Amino acid sequence: MSADRQGFVHHSRLRSRGACAMNRYEVLRGRESQARTYAANFEGVFESGAGIRLRDQSGREIIDCLACAGALPLGHNHPELVEVLTQFIKSGHVHQALDLTTPAKYEFVQELFGLLPEEFASRAKVQFCSPSGSDAVEAALKLARFATGRHNIIAFHGAYHGMTGNALAAMGNLGPKAGIGPGPGGIHFMPYPYRFRCPFGTDGSQTDELSINYLRRVLEDPESGIAKPAAVIVEAVQGEGGCIPASGDWLRALRALTQEHGIPLILDEVQSGFARTGQMFAFESAGIVPDVLVLSKALGGGFPLAVVVYDQSLDKWPRGMHAGTFRGNQIAMVAGQATMRILQRDGLAQHAQKMGELLMSGLRDLARRYPALGDVRGRGLMVGVEVAEPQQGGQPGPGNGALARAIKRCAMEAGLMVETGGRHGAVLRFLPPLILTPSDVGAILDRLDTAVFHALKQQGVAHAA
């Protein structure tokens, strides 16, 4: 038996020794809502974290490839952040300040605008929102509707923009919408360039062109049934939708089309922003400039914070049009400012690109051994592996969500935390902290190898090609 597979058995035994931890887990499970998500998938009580690793009360070391859904670009308890925050909390500075001007806010805004492409930053305004990406999306849609006087919004199949009102309405996944009625109207969905499963039934080589031409036709057809929209909202890399990157060509074509028709383009970079994809912002790889940029997660260095940055031509809404008590989260601004500084100083965008290439190369090696790993894709350290049935007639087989969930469970047993997403929950998603090393990548691949082996064995599937 290999060391990793011995480790798998060892970690399984450790669970039995964590009775106290599991009791706490069971008590909370009895108290918490059925709507909880991650806690329902990852059993245990997580006590401490350092860098890319967590430790639970049974003593297990777990490599964290979730990183608070991408909100921890520097990992857990980064020593510089701990020091900066400790000094700030002892300083007597206010911790919450609505939208009042403070030294922390000034430094934060200066740092943020210094990271943005100059062409965008030179014309940009910023709106602080309630501290979640969902609220920032709400603000962005409200801004576009108010500035244009139009109502319709174009979103894309597979999109994820949050769980509130209009943000939820713009989500592609039907599951979270079930049982709550139609919700806000005016959202229209277009095909996203998902090459592995081309929405037009091609082999993927024409997906980009077909997607843009379809959208062009909708905008130009007087009988499309869709009036000119207030905005188009898009993720440069779909996250929850299955880690699907849009190509630079497609993004440039989308930008040109929206400019041609005078439609504001909203880039939702809540998950992809701040070096995650190998660029400071994912849209930069295409060389485009959006009208509106939505930011959260890593923005606050792991603490709750969200903003909308937008072109000054849209700044037509009146005072108080969008507000929230906790938009003045000074602790998050201090953590965010320090995080942005470290990302630049340590070249973590370039590092994420290199580590992402190393990770995807190793994942493709695994996919050659395990045919159930049907597609490996991503950008930087925003990586997905789609688990699928064998090909059928030259097309990818259906996504195998059951096997993906089994791999996720076995990965946790082996000391690796990964989440699933995408269609039918069939995509294994990797969002590790950006500070991981080549050695860490090797450990991730070893533990995933163990997990896939055991998951296939449990399901009685032929485990390798």
C-alpha cells in the first residue's frame, strides 16, 4: 500500500478519535439551518490554520483548496496581516464608520486605484457596498438601470452573481431559485462560451464565434423580444458555474459589441479578482476596459468588504441611492490594503500563473490515467476538473455529479479540501491560496490521486485507462 493510501486509512481512523469535535459538529448541525452549505459537506470542527493548511480537532492536517471560496489569497493567518491588524485594533481607530472619510479608507482607495489599469482608474468612481459580493452586484445593476433609464439585463448560462434579489435572478443555476417564485424580472440569459459542452452542439472550435453571433442577433433583431438592455453582466472566468474561462477573443468581441450598442459592460470579478487568474484582474488578459467592475472576497484580505468601481459617465444616481451600515468596515480596509500591497510586492499574480500551470499539468496527467476526469481547465489558480461519463458519439458524456461528490469526500479523508460546482455539481474546483509552492502542488496531486482511486473503487468503476 502506498504512503498516500496508508494516509487515507490513517485519516479515516483519526475521525474516530475526534469524538469531542464531532459532538460539537453534531450539536451545530442540529441547530443550524438546512440551507447551510460547506458545513454540510465538510464534517468536523476546524480549529486552526496557517498558510494553505487547516487543522481540525482530531489533529488532521488538511490542504485547503477552497480558501474561503477564494477570499483568502494569502492563506490563513498570514503573519504580516496578523501584525497589521493587531496594530490597527490597538490604535484606537474606529472599526466601523459608515461611509465617513478615515485614514484607513483613504489608504485603501489609493491602493485599489493604483492596482486598476490606468485607462479605467483615470475615469473611475467607487461605491462602497454592504460587505458581500451579492450586494455589490445589486448596486451595479441598480447603477446601470438608473444611468441608462433601461431595465433589461443580459446575463449568461452558468452565471453566478450572488444570492439576493437581482443577483439571484441573474444566476444560471436553477436550484437556489426553486420554490421562491420568478423573482425580479428583466433578466435574459445568453450562451456562455463553454467549449467542453458547446451550447450549440459543436466540438467547441466554433463556440466563441457562435456565442457572440447569437448575442449580436438578439441585440439587432427587432423581433427578438428583448428590448435594449441596461447592461450586460459577465464573469471573465465563471467560478461556481464550473471554472470556465472565457477566451480573450470572446471578451474582446463582447466588449466591442456592447460599445457598438451603447450598453454598459459589468465585469463580476468577485472571485477572479486580485491575482487569482494570473493577472491582477481577469479582464486584463483580454486587454479590455469594462464600464463597471464588481469586487469583493479577496478585496478585504479575508474580511467582509465589497465595492463597485465604475466609469464616471454612469455616476448619475442621487445621494443615498445605495447604502448599507457595514460598508465602512475599517478592519477589512486595513487588511485589504495590506493584502494588495503584498500581492504586488511578492509578484503573486505571476506566481499564481506558474503554479496554476504546474497544477493543471499534473491534473492532466491524472486525467490520462483516470478517464472519468473528462476536462481540466482554468486560469491561474482558478482551476476546474469536470468529472464525466465516457464520450458518446464524439461528444462529452453527461457530467457525473455523484462521482465528483465521492471524490470530494475521499479527498477530505485524504487531507484535501476541494469543492464541487458546475452543471450537476460535476466539477472539482481548486481555489487554493496564491502562496502555495511546487511542493504544495505535488501534495495536492498526490492526495487527489488517492481520492480518485478510492472513489472509483467504492463505486466499482474501472479506475484507470
